[in-house]
Amino acid sequence: MDDRLRRGFRIGPFEVEPLAGRITGPGGAQHVQPKVMDVLLFLAQHGGELVERDTLLEQVWRRVTTEEVLTRCISELRRALGDAARQ
């Protein structure tokens, strides 16, 4: 993992602080679960690339798990970043 990303980065108006597990934006700060942050870090590391679900499950969880776990993480990320699935 890129150490620069672990120290923090921006996504539009959002400040992401991975080590604190916090995303701060126009609506204030929100804490996210560690795996949710791991998903965001992986996606940020592969910015501009299409990342398949199986790749995320394999790289973030590194063990067999259900796709439902990833779906919940993506849903929590969308909420924290003010995004809606319909957009």
C-alpha cells in the first residue's frame, strides 16, 4: 500500500484520514470501519481503473467471504462521501 495514501488524501471536497478512520467533508467528519477504509484505500491506489468485485474481495479480505460484505462497505463509503447509488 502506498504510504502517502495512508497518511491522508483528498477526494473532491472530502479529506480522508485513513489512520484515524475518518472522512471529513461539507457535512462534517464521519468515522468509517477499518475494512471500509481499506476498500477506499485500494480504490484510491487504483484510481481511474476498473476494479472488479472479485479483485476487491481477494485483495482487501484475503480470505473467502461473501459479496454482501463488500456491498455493505461500498454502501457505507457512498454515505460517507455523499454519493447515491442512482447517481
